[in-house]
Amino acid sequence: MTDVTVPARAPWSSVVRAGRHLTITDLGGNQAVDCLIYDAHDTAVRYSAQDTVHAQGGIFLTTGTVLLSNEHTPLLTVVEDTCGRHDTVGGACSKESNTLRYGQHTWSQHACVENFLAEGLRHGLGKRDLVSNVNWFMNVPVEADGTLGIVDGISAPGLRVTLRAETDVLVLVSNCPQINNPCNGFDPTPVRITIQ
């Protein structure tokens, strides 16, 4: 069993073997956890938000959602979700998006893309391997006109999501460092990750 606390703003990664369960627990509440998923044996096979959304007929992830790859093969299945819904269309924050949204003074702020690049390097992954991601616990409603909002989260301390690996997967996590919007309540906090 793996049981780790991922510090606020930090990356983490692990291979999760087929049949094992990965649980992410929001310790402080209102903490977005960005996530990339790859087939552990062939990282060219990776999570596809488009295939997942199309297959389930909705944009929010929750219990029963099967996270599909770009080859339409199952990677992970959400088997328990005490939060209620999660985002897969909002993307990962970056220095570039921070600058565009919040001003040039945010350029030096750490972001999820930098976490993914640093952690991915440990597994031979680079910038071209960054694809659509999941934002566990992040609240991104779609307005009537089709625009996306980034608003206060619906998570609370102790809420969790548990996923079953359908094949051996490599999971990269960025415990989101964003401080310019309410996805982390403007105060990033640690999360707990277990594999059993």
C-alpha cells in the first residue's frame, strides 16, 4: 500500500497496477488536483477528455465515469466519489495562462504545467506529452452561453475520489498551486493519496 501526503503546490506520480485503487482525499477542502494519466507500458496511449466526455454523454466526472484513452480504451474507473463532480474541460494552469488572465506580474508564479513537466521528466515525458487533464475537486460550471467559469469549489475537508485502474497506468498529479482564482480557495493545501 502507498499512503502519501502531497504538499500544497507539489507534484507527485506513480504507476498504479491494474485492479488497484487510487484514492485522492481533499484534506483541507476546496483544493484542485490536476491529473494526467498514461498507459504505463506505452505513454503514447493517454487520457482523452474528448473520448471520455463523448462516451459518457456529459462533461462532469463522478462515480461510474470511465476515463478513456485516445485509443478509446479504459484507463481508470471512478468507483467512489464523495464530492459529487469533477472537471475535465478547464485545463491546467500555466505561466502563460496566468499572465493572460491575471496580468504580467503573475509570470513568475508556479503553475500546474510546470509541475507536470518536472514530474513527467522522471518518466521520460516532455512538453509534447502534456494532454487534456482531469481537475479533481475543481468546480468549472458551463454557463448558458457556453462560457466556462472557475468558481468556489464544492469540495470539503475529507471528501475523496477513488479510481480503479483498468490497466497499468502512470498517474501524474499536480496539487494545484493556483492563487489567482478560487479553485483552491486562494490558499493551496495538501492532499492525501493512497494506492491499495
